[in-house]
Amino acid sequence: MRSLGYVADVPIEMALAAGLLLALGWRGFGGYPRPAEELGCLSRREAAFVASAAEALFPRGGAVPPSGLDAGVPVWCDRWLAALPAGTRRLVRALFLLVEHATLVFPAPGWDGWRRFSALDAERRGAVLEGWRTSRFFARRLVFTSLRAIVTQGYFADPAVLRCLGLAPREIVPPVHAADALYPPIGRPRSAIRFAAADVAVHGPLDRPPAAEPLGPEGPLHADYREAAP
Amino acid sequence: MIRVFADYEPEHALRDEADVVVVGSGPCGAVVAKELAEAGRSVVLLEEGPPFTPEDFVLDGALSMARTMREAGLRATRGHVMPTMQAIALGGGSLVNSAICVRPPAFVFDEWAARFELSQTSRADLDPHFDAVESFLGIAPTPDAVQGRRNLLFREGCEKLGIPSEPIPRNVRGCRGSGECFTGCRARAKQSMDLSYVPAALRAGARVYTSVRAEQVLHAGRRATSVRGRVVAPFTGRPGPAFEIAARAVVLSAGCMATPLLLLASGLANRSGQVGRNLQFHPGVAVMGVFPERVDPQFGATQGMQSLHFLRDGYKLETLWAPPAVLAVRLPGAGLALKERLAEIPHASIVDAIASCHHSLGSVRPRRQGSLEPALHWRLHPDDLPVLGQALRTIVDVLFAAGARKVLPGVHGLPDELGPGDVEALRRQRFRPSDFVMAANHAFCTTRMHGDPAAGVVDEWGRCHELDNLYVADTGVFPRCTSVNPMLTGMALAHRTAKALSGRL
């Protein structure tokens, strides 16, 4: 029996097979880079996957210049995931895991398509996602729709994207409603109520005209959506 | 008196008693609480969610849903996978719906009467209750001033095709046309229950406990005696101290997905076996039309125009706007092609149809024995497919008549985009249930009213057949879908339940 010289009892074929498995395992599941931002909820693997999906779905340039990465989709996704109930969070994580590693079983186009999704080049990521989107199987289309829904929500959370499209919310200064003197902001004590009865301008459902000044494109943007001063 | 989470003492159980305890502060529960309090009854209103102030609203659609919806807005049916949402907030769904208030036509109630042995639930029987709710809330058609171009295009398209359309009546006063109904009205114009019925109930002496989850209705023989549960932290649901409210009557208004689970967890009112069964929805299909000119669709009432012309055919048309991120989810493609389509949103007008899918039934069951988390099963029945197909074709016709240069149907098996020349191909298309990407936030019938105690859970006044003082007031009591948006019908029935209950106390 041939064997490695320094480990006399291990056949060389077995050692090669183990080495190959290790290499494949590393290629499929290991070596994820540390995320660029500090994340509280997403693991390294999940962050790498979300970043690559965001790049594939929203590459830089085109009709809306910011890319998914410019828009900070992984950071948004981290915050959103933290806000989910535990059971729902597990489902979302399973979705990420599924798409990230499905190409290890059903490879992307090309001779070296047996790579995890985040290790594919941009062109093949696009081809993989298109396969999910146009599948004749409802379940596969559903996976694509769910993933794209998450990434799209993160993309649109960037004020720059809504500004590019002219869809950013406008500033609204509401009249003080009777209810505003009843409830504190969520999680705060009663002392956090900002208004007293004397401040109230609207006392009941019939206390206003049916229509007020309509909002329009010329109105000032909501403070969170204004461009930061240089 | 209203209590919020910060008011509860962590180590002390909460106890109270009242003539009536109402579980759930959505449109139906809030009506019951206000009417009974104004009738001089002592009322306790329980709500699992917190009250939202304008500074609690967030404009990011997904984060907003994570704060205002159960399961972060990601709840879906099994069987045919379809998203469906349930709010968790003071005011319930009224905080985040588009305020549509429509009376169903008489034929809807005639069908209810004929099929479910109901003799006193005709449209004429309910009109006084519709009147009472409409006049309290100041429900009025959406004024032209806040329709915005997006809604008016629908009117133009309908006019060209000879289809009657009308401004949607809404519980809104002082609308600015921000199109933000689904993330909470920053203008404080929408008369959601937290701004209207709940403050009125408080003025009349009701006690409102928020951030409390009802877990069990206790009973002795044929009488409900109290509601028991726990204080829960906003958003996290972390359990706090226990509570128990003793009452002479109990009204469950937790919504048609939670009320049946509360009944099942309490072992009540299910001798008929109907609790949690017969789940129906109004599945919705939506189509985006892209116009040559800029529409600025974010301005204008979220849903400002409708057509009731096809109700007998099984569908209702209405205009629609939602946070752009939510709309973009339905756009086809990925990469730069997707970005091209995003850039068309400012030129878009969206029309949706809600369908009366009478053949498609489902169920609400606890995920685990005794759990209050629902497992929803529902399947789109093949016999309901023609309604969805016809609705889709009508929407496309209206959008092209209004001047759209293309439409994005969002239906599997159809091209991503259709031009005016593709309409004939659409007419020939045969659909399968899985072709449609639908959503449904109108849900009904899981504790349905029926004249026969063996076939339903409650009688025409909302009282459980098996108990003398346990009532249900939410859309679960509908025996069949309403064909129109259900909020106003639920409130009218709740108004009637409150009047009946007040007379019996």
C-alpha cells in the first residue's frame, strides 16, 4: 500500500480525497471576509451573501446611479433582521443559506460554476438569479421574489435612491391632535408626552375640512431625505 | 384612563373588573368600546400593541411593517403562498390601511341571508348602523384636490371605456395626499381608531390597557367570567406581569386570525366545529401602467378612486399606491434592466382588483397546541381563476384607455411588459393558480354567523351560540366575503352588537 511517508498508516488516496473534501468545503463554506461595517445580527457568511445579492440586483450605474452596496443594503439588512421576531428571522436566514449554497448542488453556468453564490462573478450571479426568477417551479420563483423583496427594501431605504427617482417624502407639519396629548412615544413614560390639552388644535374627527393643502413636487423634502450639506 | 407599557409595575399582577371587557382595539373593538362606554357601561379595552405617535412612524416600508405588523409583516398563508398582514397597534389595522369605507350593495346581504339563515341582516337592517359610523367619522368621498394625477388617470380610463367610477369614501379629514397611509398618516388626517373611537371611549370613561396580550377567556357554565393574559413589551413581545379582567360580558375583537385561536385556547364556542374554518380572503392582483408623461404618483390619496361596476362579476377595481420599495418588489428583472424599470415609477399609475373568491376556503389553526400564533392554510380554487383573469384584463384595458404606453402585469407566463397590441394575447391566456402573485389583507369568516348553531359560531348579533355573554365583533363573523373593503361593514356590525349587548346588561 502506498502511503504518505510521514504518516505511515494513511493511504495516499485517502489523504488526497480528504484534502479534496477540505478544499471543496473551504470553497463552499469557508473563508468569508470580515464585513466592512460593524454588524450586530448578520454573520460573515450572511453579510457576504447579502452584499453579493445587492450587487447583482442593483449594480452601479444605469438609470438609478447608486449600487446596492452604495445604498448600504447589508447594513440595512442587519438592522431589519434584528427587528424581526425570532421565528421569522430563522426563515430569512434559511433563505440566505439556500441561495448562497444552491450553486454547490446546481452549478452556475460555466466550467467552474460549482461555487457558492457570493464567490461567483457578477455575470454568473445574474444568470443564477434569472434562473430562480423564471423557473417553472413556483417554489423557486417564490425564493427569488422573497430575496429580491428584502434587497429592494434595503436599496430603497437609502434616501439617495428616492431622491434620484424624485420619490422622496415631503415635510409635513401636522396640527396637534387630541390624541397627541394622550399617548407618549412608544416605550417612554407618560412624562414624555409633548403636548397638553391647551395645545390641541383638532379635537375630533369632524374638526377639520375634508381636504387640506395638497402636497406636491415643489414642497420641501422630509428632513431625513434632504441631501447633507457639503 | 389609558395605560401604556411604562405604566405597568413589573412585579405586580394587574386586576380590574368591568361590565364589559373588549379584546382588541381595531375598528370593530373600538366601536364596541365607545358605544358601550357612552351608554354608561363600565368598559375595559385591551390592546396588545402600543399607541403610535407621529414620531413613532417610520417611512422605510419594511421597518414600518416590522413595527406595526404581526410577524413583522411577513405572515403568509400555506397551501397557496400569499402574504397577509395583521396589525399590532392601538387602532389595529386602521392605523395602516388606506381608510376605505364602502357599504356593500344589498345583494351581498341577500346572499348572506339566503345561504346562512340570517333574517335580520339585510342592507336595510344595517343601514342605521352604517349611518352612525359614517357620521361619527365624517366619512366622505376623496376630494379631487388630493386625488393626484395617478388616481385621476384611472377615472379617465374608465370614462373612455364607459365604466362607472367614483371617488373612494374614506375616514379621512384634512388629507394632504401624501400617499403614506400604509406607514401611518403623518398628517394626522386619517381618522384611525386611535384618533377617533378610542379617544371618544376614553372621554366616556372607558379604561384602555395597551401592551397586554389576552391569552384565555375563563368561563363558568354558559357564562364567560374574565379574560386573562400578560403584559407584553412593544415590538419584542417579552412577557411581563399577568393580568385578569373580570366582566359581566366579554367581546372578542382580536381579528379573524386571532379570535378563533383565543376561543380554541379557551376551549369555548366550538361545538359546531366551525371555529377557525371557512377562512376567506379578497386576493388582490395589481398592474402597473407606465405613461409617457411624468405622473408623480407619490402625490395623491393612497387609494382615491374605485369602480364597483364589476362587483357582481366578483371583483372591485381601485387605484393603489404603496411605499416605492413595496411596489418595486413586483417589477420584473434584475440588474440594470431592473433599474430601468425603477426609473419608470415616477411615470406609473397602479390599479388593483380585489376578488371575491367564494370557492377558495382556508383555515386558521394554532401552530402548536394552545398557541396563539396562527398557521394559515388557504388554496386558490381553480373555479375562482376566471375572476382573477377577467379582473386582470379589465385593469389592463383601463390603463391603456387612460393612455399607458405599456403595462407590467406581474403574472407568471405573461411577458414582463405588455403593449397595447398585446391585449388580444392576454385575452387568450389560460392561467394557473400559481401564476398570480397576490396579496390579501381582507380576511373573514373564521367565526362566522349562522342562524343554525350547528353551522356557525355566533348569531346575528355576534353572540356565541353556546354562551350567554360572549360576543365576537370582527370580520370573522362575516359568513361570506363582502365583495368590498370590509372595515365599514365590520364596524356597522360591531355597532349593532354594542347596541344589543348594552340592552342585555
